Amino acid sequence: MRGALKGLPPRCVMLGAAALAGCATSSPSAPLAGWSRAPDLTVYAAMDAYGGIAREQATLCGGFSPVSVRTHWDDDFGAREAAVRVALAARHGADAVDRARTEPVQTVPCPDVPDLTWRTHYSRLLRLLEMRLGLA
């Protein structure tokens, strides 16, 4: 296994491990339940990656302009995400929060019909962080 990971940037390996850890649940009816024990910054990194994928999919697959996608995303989640960032920075330091943010490392295929899966994953992790940090 180690040989397969050789040459990958550490962020890609960390994000992949976080994504796999988030999928591990004891019940198939409890999606994303495995995140409840993951460290705050790992959840934040995955949330950020899911958001990036959701915005990319809306732009590339939905045909919306990047400015429009960003504007709607900020309207829907901007204030909540900013509050989470401030609380995480207070708990872990601003540099740690900045290091946790990643650029999406994968492109997902365009579905035949609109798919909000990545947006839903983002929203659930945002809500989890809000509850952990006492913002909800």
C-alpha cells in the first residue's frame, strides 16, 4: 500500500484518508455518521473539498457561470461558514485552519440529471461543525 501512495502530495493522501474515514459507518442507513469522531480540521477539510466539488459540478455540468455559483453559494452558506472558520481559528489557530483548506483534487463526472449529493455532504459537515463549536 505504501508504494501506491509514494509520490502523492501529503494533502492528497490526507484528503483521501479523510474521505474514506467519513464513509465508514456502522449502519448503511446513517450516511456520514463516521465523521462524528473525526478531528475538527479534518471535517473542515472534507467540507471544503465537498463544497469545491459541488461548485465545480454546478459550473461545469450545470452550465452556470462561476460568479453566479459563488454568489448563490455565499448567500446560502457564507455567513455560516465564516462563523465556523472564526470558531475554528479561535480553537486551533488561523494558520491551522488555512492549512486545512484544500483545492479539490478530483473532478466528478456530470450526471444525467442535476445531482446535489456534494452540496448535501457539504451542508451536513457544516452543520456538524456548527454543533461541535456551539454555533447551532
